Amino acid sequence: MFQNGIIGFSFLSYLVPTVRYFYVCL
């Protein structure tokens, strides 16, 4: 369960800047 939390956090920290960059480009 702890491992899954780390994967989720790492995915989130990758996804958030990508979404923010995409939003700025629009």
C-alpha cells in the first residue's frame, strides 16, 4: 500500500506540471 502511494505521488507530481503547461499554452 505504501509503494502504491509513492507511485501515485510520483504520477501526480509528473501530471500536474504537464497539465499546467498545457493550460498555459492554450
